[in-house]
Amino acid sequence: MSDSRMPHLFRLLGAFLAVAVGIGLVGAGIAIPLAGATGGAAQSTAQSFNELDDEFTANPLAQQSKIYSADGKLLATPYDANRIVVPLSKVSPWMRKAQLAIEDSRFYEHGGIDVRGTLRALVSNASSGQTQGGSSITQQYVKLMLQEKAVREDDQEAVRAATEQTYSRKLQELKYALNVEKTHTKDQILGGYLNLALYGDQAYGVEAAANHFFSKHAKELNIAESATLAGVVQSPSRLNMRTNPEEVQQRRDTVLNRMQQLGMITPEQADKAKSQSVESMLKIKKNEGGTCSKAADPYFCNYVIQYLRQMPELGPDPDARMLAVNTGGLRIKTTLRRDWQKDLKKELTERVPSGTEKFGAAGALVEPGTGKVRAIAQTSTYKVGLKKATTTYSEQAWSVPAQYGGTNGFAIGSTAKMYALVAALEKGKPLKSTVDAPYAGVKNPHAFSSKEFQSKCTTTGPWRVSNDYQVGGKMTLAEMTKKSINTAFAQLASDVGSCNIPKVMSKMGLTDGYGLPYGLSYANGKKVKGDYAISNLVLGSDSTSPLQLASSYATLAADGKFCPPNPIESITTANGKEMKIKTPPCKQVIDKGVARGVTQLLLGPLEPGGTADGSALDGGRQAAGKTGTTDNHKQSWFAGYTPQLSTAIWVGSPIREYDMDGITLGGRYYKNVFGGTLAAPIWSDIMNAASEDMPEKKFKKPSSKVVNGDLRSIPDVTGMGPTQAKEKIEKAGFKATEGSQVPSHAQAGSVAYTEPRGRALKGSRVTMYVSSGVPPYTPPPYTPPPPPVTTQAPPPPPPPAPKPSSTSAPKSTSKTSSPKPTSKTSSPKATTKSTKPAKPKKTATQ
């Protein structure tokens, strides 16, 4: 022990012993060796201890909390099956002995305070700087009751006070423990503790724990089972039998050794109990699963429970928060729209029936501008305790991230292209601009090199990108978005700077299912921090969940404001007081004009000729979105939105990846499954149903600056030195580079002219051409040569006069050849004389 800790240790020991002597717990002789070291400080501490409040009232053990939908319908009763209060007589004697052996072996001997245990803890804590438990069963019972009372009264200070590791809290617990020993029998205290303690995996109380882990009653527990349960109380989150059986087994054996030392069991009994592995002992009860197995929608219920575990308003740590949910009598109102939830489940299972081998579907609905989660659903059936998930039964939610009981998600395909569009418009690229897309088809991909992208957002070798058909050349942003041209988006990423794309993804709330930045590259089976794969960024090869994608797309619907998804509307305590909840703040992450511009581009896929042609909403309701299909059609997506609602639908293979080619789902045959052939129609159906009672709203138009780009005047720098000219050009918002020398009348070394000149897009490159000082060569004016001199031949003699004809032409007919027109018509007599027109006279042409 260091010398610096010694005085502090003596003061603590002296103070405690003075208190113990003062209240008659130990004889005065024990304190004599330390009397000189403690003196007045110990007497002062004893006096303070006597002045502490000693009135302690045990509250009823359990008040059920209730979870409601947005319209006030009961969804679930938290932990209804996971706390079953039983009298001590209904608890196995082995369980009682095991708990006392590891927690408080002198429980029936002391008067509420285990002096030896407390002294041992004081010495250890003061000398090592760590906290070691020295509390008796009575003190622990008091602590659990204080936590429960504080949570029920929504007293956050009291919650912290009941859990903080301080000596003042220990002293208050000691005082209360003495009072409890006077008002309760030892069996009442032990019985209360065994009904209060958390044994992990959402099981509170020994009866619920025996049911959950061993499928039996507490009175039926054997030695090995009892020792296992008694051991996990120390740290139920870490010592979880289902997820951490190896460490639980080590702790169980520690309990068995202690039971043997105390003579509670024989060495033979201890060895027999140790011979069983914890994993082999477990018989987790089927269809029990705590609060959510009987809920109206188990996946949403489980998502809410996991969300509550992370709310600091409910307690300082997950265990304290779950204690509040379990025993606090809380009324938890969620954001769930039950009607939309039912519609979503119906549309998903109609297209991909529940129990379909290999394939499944899931979706999420989010409200733009608030982040309220309105519905999540999937085609599988909720079931806990599964050793292996299938497309038919699953405990995990496919629609939410792993943080909330979900998975890492699925590759999102071309829905990722939206982020490249945002990056492009943020860089000032006009909405009407074009991209020169390399030509490529299915069998002849275009190879992009790593040098075409920024170093931290590129590829290790040639990146071969193909299109669904042979296409390329100059195309507008609208055209390439409407038809989802892969090479065009790869070129766009190169043009605008590929590392701008993950920045956009991050601020729009897109991560992978584990909460890591979206698009990171892999090396040795792990994601590399700060290094992104270009295929992930442009073509969505990385994974995320429908909820994350829907909330990210909702940013565009909310004019660039991102709101983290949130399933909680309000929480009311047992006494009717509404808790103050700090809702995750929304943040303006994209310029409104940029968000509106990208929305205009995303109208295209739902229009005739787009990748989601045929999935437009009823009645001409305006909607925007993007299809997504991964390589070999393994996963397919559609993410889209109206101003009031954002929805993402996924269809694919959740367990192991399979190609979706030549398959039949829901009675429909699909040669190839694209985002537009399956996910988009589901999206359209649920959006039509959810939007039925909503007013029809149009998206706001982007500004001319977004449409045409940020055009700025290029300053005239003719005659300036390159350094001065560059400074002036860059100050105007352009990138200046020096070109070659050119002949010019300007002074040598000064700028002769720039290209472009006049106006250009902000941030574009302006090249300065420097004068060589030599005027450009000016050729003399062009003088045409004189026309050639020619001798004109005399005109030919006139032809001889024609001989008179034997038949004279009619008088009326000859008039038609007269150069002067006449309005008079030929007489009927003249017409009947000749039906052939007169031949015109031949004239010489000059």
C-alpha cells in the first residue's frame, strides 16, 4: 500500500469503528489501537451517523409498466412474465444457501451490518482505489428499494444517490439497514431480496429467473442451478448465461467452493455440480421471452425496449433503466401507427409470404421533420430462444440496426446514388449539367482506375463497372438518375471528389447496422477506419437497415433537416407526472436548395421510363425515390418519400445470400428481381394506404442557382502579374492555374487572357495564359487577284422564220401566250373547235 493512502485509510477505519462502537455493534476494545489516529474526526462521524434519517418504508415490489401505440392502444406490458413474486417457502433451500454463501454468509448472525465484511471492503477500497462490495443482504435490499422508489417518483437525483459509489451512501444504507432489521424478520428480508434481484436476461426475481433459464420453479432448483443464479447477481449484464456461459461457469464454481467452505455442501456434491457445463444446464423457456413475445407487434415492442435501455432519463445505466421500466408503473406512449403497421405487414407478406424459403422482406416508415418511427415490420414470425434464425422465425428485427435488437442490415445497391447527387449539388454542379459517362454494358464493363478517385475513397485495383445495357456518353443528371446508369454515377463521384460522398452520408445519418461509418473498406476481415471503398459509396455494397435508410431519405423530404429516428412520444410516471424527455435534436445538415434539387432528380425513377415505372402513387400524388439492386439480384430496395412520409422497403435473402433470378414469390414469377420489380410496388401500396387521409402536397422547387449553378463573373486580369491575377481569381471563388505562354501585345510575363472568360461556375478552373511579349503575327490584308480577261464570242445568228402552217391556230388560243394576262374567258364556240392547247413559240435564250 502506498504511503499516501495510509492516513485516509486510518481515518475511514477509525470513523467506521467509532460509529460501530457508538451504536453498540462491536466492543470498544476493537477501536483502541486506532484511537490515537482518529480522535475527534471519528466522534464527529459517529454523531453525523446518528443524525441520519432512519425511517425506511418498503414499497410494493412491482407495478407493471404499459406500452401504448400513438392512438392509445395497449401494445405490451413490460416484463409481465419476468417477475413472479413468491414467498421464501417457495424458494429452494439450495438457492437460499447459495445466495447467502456468496453475498452474506453471516446474514443470520449480524444485526443488518456485516462489520467484518465492511471493514474488509474499506481496507481494499482505500488501498487499491477500486470498489469492493461489503454490503449485507439487508443493505442490498435497502439499495434496490431506494432505486425503485426514486424511479417511481421521477427523482433523478435520488436515482444517482442510490447507485453512486460513495461512503456517504454506504452510511445511509447502514442506517436504513438497522431500521429494517428492527421492522422485518430475517426471512422477510431474504425473501424480499430474492424477489427484487436481477438475474440477467430481463429476469427479475428468483422465480422468474428459474422459469426463464431452467424452465422450472424456484423451489425445484438444484445445487448447480442455485449456485449459477446466485453468482450472476454481482453483474447481471456481464454475467449473462445465454451470451457469456464461460464466465458464468467460473463464477458458479466460485459459489460452489464457498458453499463447501461453509459446510453447506460436501466435496462430492460440489464436484458433481461442477461437472456440468452451464451451457448444458440451460433450458431457456420457449415462447416466454419477456415483454414482447405476446405484444401486438413483437418486433416494434422489442425495438422500444432496447431504445428505453439507452434513455438517460430512466437511470444512469442500462440495468437501472430496466429496473425503472420493470417496476416503475410507467405509461409509455410510442409513435407507432397501428393501422400503418398492419398495412405494412400485409403488403410485405402478400408479395413475400411468411415462411418463404430463402427470402424475406422488411420495411420502415418515418415521419420527416420529427424522426417519429411510424411503423416497422417484416415477414418472419417473432420467436425467442432460437439456436438458429430462419426466414420463418427470427428474434432479430431485420428493419432496425443491431443497437436496437436488429442486424447489420443488407447491401443497399443503387439507393446509395442519392448521396452522390447531394455531394455534386453541394459542390455547385448545376441541376441541368451533364456527365460524360463511359460506355459499358453487361458483358463489357468499364474499368475505372484508382487514380480517378481521391486516395482515401478509391479502389485497390481496377474497378469494373457495368450497366444493365450498353449505354454511355453525355447525359444529364436527371437522365442518369431516372435510368440509374452505373458508369455515369461512378464518373460523377470522380468529378466531384469521391471523399465528399461519405461526408454527406454521415451528416444525413447513414451508418452501417453496427453504427460504423457507411462505406468503410475491409482488410483482414475488419473495417478500416477512415478508408472507404468506392464501390460501397457509389453502388451501395455496404449494409444498413430499412429504418436507417428511411430516416436518411427523410432528410430530403424535410428540406435538408435530419432527425434521428425516435419511437417514444411520452413517458408518464406512476403518479401521473409526465417525464421530461430530451428528444434527439433535429439538425439542418443540407442546404434547402440542394435538398429540393436532389428531390427533383429523384422524381425521375417513378416517371414513365424510370427504373420504378408503374409504381407512382395514386391520384398523381408527388413522390420521389430511388431503386436499389445488388450484384446478381441478391438484395433489392426502394427508398422514397412524400413531404409527409419516408419509407424504405427491402426484399432479399436475410440469412444467407441467394440470387433472386427465376423465382416465384406470392404466386408471381420473376425472371430477375430488381428494386423496381418487387420492392417498389410494395412501397407504392403501403404509401398509398398511409397517405389516404393526408392532404396532397407538392415538393418545393429549387432556386435558379441550384438549377443553373452558381455562375459568377470572372475578373478581368489582363496585364496583371500571374501572382496578383491568381489571387484576384481565387478571391472571386475560382481555382486559378497558369497555362502556357502565348503571343500578346501585353507586357511580357503578364496575363494575356483567361479561359474561360466572362462567367463560370463557382469553384471551376480558370486558366491564365501569360504573354511572351511578342505581338502575335498579323498577315497583310488579303487582296483578291484581278478577274481573267476573256474574248466574248459573237452571238449566233437568229434562226430562220418558220414557215406558215396549213392550219391556223384559233384566235382565242393564241391569246393565252400573250404576255399580258386577261380575265376574259374563251367563248364556248372557240372551245369546241379545238381541245388541244396551242404549242408555245420557241424563243432563243441568252
